[in-house]
Amino acid sequence: MSRNPRHVRSIVDHLLSRWEKGTAKKGAAVLEAWARAADEETQRNAHPVSLKNATLTVIVGNSVWLYNLTMKKKDLLEKFNNIYVGKKKARDMKIRIGAPDA
């Protein structure tokens, strides 16, 4: 039984590069779906930051937009899921107040 020994670093680098590519593709797909699902005013005031465990997390700038998105949540999720090309669809949306870069 002969094996080609590989350095652990090469294995980790390979796995990380595959993970990063998948994460970048998923992130781009989330942004694309949000851009098509949300109207222009919503896009200016609310920014998706992640889609994990079937929960789309969106950051808004203030409590007015927190309330606004809470009222639009069902409709936005439906539109988002109809557009999103990922395997796992969003079942819920968390809306947080904060800076988009946070």
C-alpha cells in the first residue's frame, strides 16, 4: 500500500481555497438576489450580511427601517427565495440595526 505523503499545510490551503470560493459565490448570489428582490429605497437602507442556517441577516441604519423591513419581511423573503439560486433557501430574516460593514 503506497501513499503519496502530503504536507498538512497543502491540505489546509486546498480546503480553505475551496471554502473561500464557495463562500464568495454564496455571498455574490445573496447580494444579487437581494438587489433584485428589494426596491431601490430598501436597497439604500438595508444590506444583507449573511445567509446562515436558513436565516438571512440584514443590517439597517435605524429603527424606522427595522420596523419597515419587519412589515415587509414575508414579501421580501418570498421574492428573495424565488430569485436566490443557492441550494438552501431563507426561512427567516433577522433584521439588525448597525453599520453595513459591521
